[in-house]
Amino acid sequence: MKSYRKELWFNTSTRRAYINITPDVERCLSESGIGEGLALVNAMHITASVFINDDEIGLHRDMEGWLERLAPEKPHSQYNHNSFEDNADAHLKRQLMGREVVVAVTEGSLDLGRWEQIFYGEYDGKRQKRVLVKIIGE
């Protein structure tokens, strides 16, 4: 069995962002030479996520609104965590959106549904963070 590992680095100019990283993961798969197996893609930071959904701007706005209703950024004083930082909402948003995805690799391609794309979700940006891509198989 082969194993491939690569880190993708992100530094968003905004506090929150959704970045389609499907092309990055596809490049990793190509570099790996693996034709059959599994690709794990996970955020290596506690205020960021990786998830699969449709790449549609209206849906992204809906997700942003939904997350903000469930874990509003302000007032910062509503969170116990914010006695040291001001990002408790980002931790909660990450918890809702998830840490990682696992995608089957079939015949050298990511086995995604018609509209499925892999996203990096940033909830406390403006600094460098990373995503791990680990691919195993033959």
C-alpha cells in the first residue's frame, strides 16, 4: 500500500471564508500516483473546517447566516472562552461544520457526487493555517 501526505496552507484576508479546495486535493491525488484508496482531508486548526457541499454562492451565504445565528461572533462577552481570546464563535462554528472529510479514490479520481466539492471553512482568519491531505491506497 502507498501513502502520500501534503499540507495545504491558507491565510485568508477576512475573518470568515469558504475556499473550494477540490482542485488542490485533485492535484495531490495526481502527485500521489494512487489509483484506488481513500483521501483524508482535514483542518489542522481548531477554528477551521473541511466539509463537502455545493459550490454555490447563495448556499455559502445561507451557511454563513445559519452559523452566525447558531454561534454569533458578537457580543464577545457572551462566551466564557473569550476571557482570553475573542474567537469562541469560531470554535463552535468549526464543531458544527466538521474537522475532516474522507473521499473514496476510484480509478485515479476523487469519487465525488455530481455537485460535491471539498471546502476549507475559515472562521477566525487573517493568519496562516493548514489542511492535511493524506491519501492511502494502491
